[in-house]
Amino acid sequence: MMRTSPSTLPGIDALWPLCLEIAAQRRSGRTAPPDAPSPVAWSAARGFALQGLWDDEALELFDLLKPVLDRPPAGTPWAIGQLGQSLDGCVATHGGDSNYVNGPEMLVHLHRLRALCDAVVVGAATAAIDNPQLTTRRVPGPHPVRVLLDPALRLPAILRVFCDRQAPTLLACDAGRAAEAAQRVGADQVLGVPGLTRADGSADLRALQAALLRRGLGVLFVEGGGVTVSRFIEQGCLDRLHLSIAPVIIGAGRPGLQLPRSTAMRDCLRPPGRVFRMGADVLWDLDLRAAMPGQRA
Ligand SMILES: NC(=O)c1ccc[n+]([C@@H]2O[C@H](COP(=O)([O-])OP(=O)(O)OC[C@H]3O[C@@H](n4cnc5c(N)ncnc54)[C@H](OP(=O)(O)O)[C@@H]3O)[C@@H](O)[C@H]2O)c1
């Protein structure tokens, strides 16, 4: 692989279909070694590698997406989270406005991650406030299954994801409340998760991952908000985190990461990370699994 700049070299337009093809192959369970589409090579030691000459943008995009492409084979749960935050650590204003914390480059990146993952997961507050579509309309590629984590069954049936039929939608709640949820949004849009609601009322995210895996949804993109991404990290259910920081100060807004208090700096989580520029934003690609290797059961 050589890094050069002339614009005659293949770029992102040529690379992106290859990334989609790799994701589709991994989804179908073809692995070790996969039928890597030319000009991509695969080895057990190094994962996927681009061959030949590409422009700088394509090389950087491949570098950024490589951990998602190199994820474990189908059948093993794997999750990447994202938060787009301000310089002062907020993902939205106090009232919940988050349109937009980040620049347009980051929005395209989110749609790419949706296209490469089996399902996109958001918390009930994000679903209620943003009324998002959670599709891949900014890039070519398949829509993920849309999963709304709503243990308290507070989401209304009028949300776009329940009505637009652009992609499958699943309201995830405890199996004990699945019938109630089905009355609201239809049985085909409910995922009743056995053991989701724990004694303290919080959601058991390993139970959620196991239920999604049983439906063939092993690769999750946890898109927000702050509470949901934080709970995934706290329960050891997030492998990677894309944390992008925008040059904006929100002030007393909705916080991003909200994790238990640390006592000493030596005990704090220091995940290995790489830094990418995304327009005016800075994206940290953080390897959470390397920072807490013992967490996955
Ligand atoms: N900048 C960004 O990248 C970004 C991305 C997404 C969203 N947002 C913004 O973030 C805001 C919402 O974020 P948020 O942090 O307030 O909330 P959130 O993470 O969207 O949703 C939190 C809610 O989801 C349910 N939930 C999630 N994990 C749970 C668990 N482990 N156990 C039990 N319940 C769980 C709970 O619902 P109940 O309270 O009903 O029990 C919880 O209150 C919105 O303003 C949205 O616009 C920003």
C-alpha cells in the first residue's frame, strides 16, 4: 500500500463498495480467510489490508474503518459506540437539542457506521427527543435494524421509526412487558428480552446483546445518547468508541460519558486511541476492549 496524492488514483467512491462487500461477507459468516474482494487482502494476523495505490482520503478512511471490518466473525457479539460532544463534554443542550453538535463529515461517518453494522441502538431519550430515522440516507449501503432501548415503555407509537417502514425496527423491553409493547407498536416491532430488567430497574445489556445475537444481529452500533453509551461501557459491552469532539462550548448541557467516580488517576480507564480529523472536529477511535480485556464474559 502506497500513500500518494494525484487525483487519478482510486478514492473513497471505489473504496466504499469494497467495505460494504466485506461487511456483507462477514454478516453471512464467511471468514478465515474471507473471500476478500480484490484489491483487499486478508490474513489472520493482520486482518484486512488494502493493496495497490489509493488516494490519501481513501487510505485514511480504510484506516479508520479497519477495526469495524476486522471485527470477530458472525456469532460473536461486538459493539462500537459513538458520541459527538462539545469541548465541555456535552452531547446536546440542556433541553436536548443536538442538531448539530458535529460537522457534516461526522454525519456521513455515522451513516457509514450504520451501514457496516447489523443494528443501530439508541436510548429512549434520544428516540423521544430526536425522533430519528436511523437510516443510511447519506451513503450507499443497507439500513441497519433499528433498536430502541425502552425498558420503561415510554416511547409513543407515532415515532418515525415505528411508522416509516424504511427498515426493520425493534422496541427492546423486558420479555415480561412484550405483550404490552406489541399492543402499542405491533408484535413485529417488539423484542422482548428475557431478563432485561434487573432488580434495580436498570437494563442488563448483555441480555440485550444475547437476544439480538439470536436474531443474527451480532454487530451493534450504539449511537447514543450519553446514558446509553455509558451503560454499555459500564457493563463491559462496548468494544470500541468513536468519540468526536467539536469546537463548540454548550455549557450545562446533557453530558456525554457518565461513569462511576474514580479515586486515583492510576485507576482511570486509558484506552489506546487513534486520532482522525473530521472537518473541524477531532475523532478519537478508542479501543475499549484493550483497556478492559477481562470484561467480556
Ligand atoms: N451528540 C451525539 O452524538 C448524540 C447522539 C445521540 C443522542 N444525542 C442527544 O442525547 C440526548 C439524549 O441522551 P441521554 O443521555 O439523555 O439519553 P439516552 O441515552 O438517549 O436514553 C437514556 C434512556 O434510555 C434508557 N436506557 C438506556 N440504557 C439503559 C440501561 N442500561 N438501563 C435502563 N435504561 C436504559 C432509559 O430510559 P428510561 O428513562 O425511559 O428508563 C434511559 O433514561 C438527546 O438530547 C439527543 O439529542 C446526542
